[in-house]
Amino acid sequence: MDQIAYVNGSFVPLSEAKVSVLDRGFLFADGIYEVAAVLDGKLIDNASHLARLERSVGEIALALPETIARIEEIQKELVKRNALINGMVYLEVTRGADKSRDFAFPKGVKPTLIMFTSVKNIVDAPSAKTGIDVITLPDIRWVRRDIKSVALLAQVLAKQAAAEAGAAEAWMIEDGKVTEGGSSSAFILTRDDVIVTRQNGSEILPGCTRKAVVKLAEEHQLRVEERAFSIDEALAAKEAFITSATVFVQAVVRIDGKKIADGKPGPMTNRLRQIYVDFAKATAT
Ligand code: PDD
């Protein structure tokens, strides 16, 4: 059965879900997106994703075509219509389609809002048990990475290079330090058991999962330091992991083919993963 998508006020079969070739998301990457996980038919940490959506659209002066409350209703309706148990809801809002290709904001054009779902068993993903490989490459993105924009070409190229190297993620490097993964936040656990992740700022996306994991770690009396780290530090670390809405917490076991510790997911990563899954289930909406 065809999946159901949402496009500008209508629920339609995914194969019929279309926007104009003049849509500014398509022409200029003039749009913002969010991805929220679904577990047991419920949205995970969705308020955090919607708060970030509001912030991102505000940063590019894009007015949402629906209220946040209505957007949440549509997300839930889509989960229901697709009978989605485990997976994610993708949503995107663009500055809409004008009559021609003018760079400056068009006047009187309604923003485009689309959503669709996809199936993924995040909790039982095989890579959660084995851990993943990452490669490193220069961070060639623009300087406002705190905005969750659909301009993802640098990440597409980074993740393609990772895939060609048999790795699941690419860690991007700037001034000798890791910024983040192509679609995830980066963490290490130092030899003296400090969980380290880069501080928020315009250099990285403020990850919702990152935020929750930092808070949960502190609540469990674990030591957290928000600062940049280098690949040498990551290679000498006890553990490394990534976080995102689509993987939760996932061990990194090799960087550029070099093992971290014994090359297996470590106890702290496994513990934080369990803590996050418990939090996700307890707070799902
Ligand atoms: N990506 N950093 C980047 C560059 C990301 O694209 C993402 C998420 C994250 C993690 O953010 P969060 O924990 O809020 O998912 C960090 C989504 C999942 C994606 O592009 O599919």
C-alpha cells in the first residue's frame, strides 16, 4: 500500500505528493526541516524538535504556514494514517513557489509544508550492537550550521564518501577539531570518564538528542564537558559515539579504519543508549 504524505493541507498518496518546480526549497534550498523519531506509534522528544523548527524558521525570517500545535496534529495524523509503529516523521517547510526565480523573498507567497514518514526499527538496529565506522573529512559547510536548513550538499558528499569507505557516518573537521557528523552529533568518553561533546554555537546543529543525552547524563551524576575535541583525542579515548533522532545513541568503533579501544561498543555508550531509550519511551507523545 502506498504511504500517505502531507502536502499543503492535504493527505495524499506519497507517489502523488508533489510541489512546484518553482518551489524555493528546490531552487535555492530556501527551507528548513526536522526529523522526529517514532517509537511504538508515538513521537520522541517532539517538543524539542518543534522548538528547534521555530528557531530555525525565525533565523531565516520564514513564517510557518500553520501553528506549531497544528503541525503536531498533522505529524500525529500522518503516523496514524500510515499505521507507523517504529520510524520517523520528516517535515519540511520552504518559502514556497513564486512565479519566477527571484533571489529575494517573494511577496504574498504561502510557504510550502510537506511531511512524510518512513519505517525504521531504531531500538533494535543491528548497528546499535556492533557500532559503526566513521571517516573524517574537512567541514566545507556554510557558517550557520545551527540552522536546520535543507542545504545539505556538503553532508550528502560527506556521507557518500563514508558509504564508499564502508563507514556509516562522516565526522567533519574544522581547525583541527571535530564539528559533528554528517547527520549526527559527535561524542567521546575520555580516559578519565568525562563525556565530551562540542559546545553549541553556529559551528554545529544543536542536536535534540545531544541536548537530552547531556541532561540525562548529568542527572545520572556523569561528568560532561561541552568543548571541541580532535581526532587524536578521539582515537585515544575510551569510547566514542554519535547521537541523532534516527539512531538515538550509537557507538563509533573505528575512525578512518583505526580502532577505538578494543573496537567494540563500550559500557558507557551502552548505558547512555539504554538511559535514552528509557527516557524516549517514558516521554513519547
Ligand atoms: N539529522 N547534526 C546534524 C548535522 C544533523 O543533521 C543532525 C540530525 C544532528 C542530530 O540532531 P538530532 O539529535 O536533533 O536529530 C546533528 C537528521 C536526523 C537528518 O538529517 O536526518
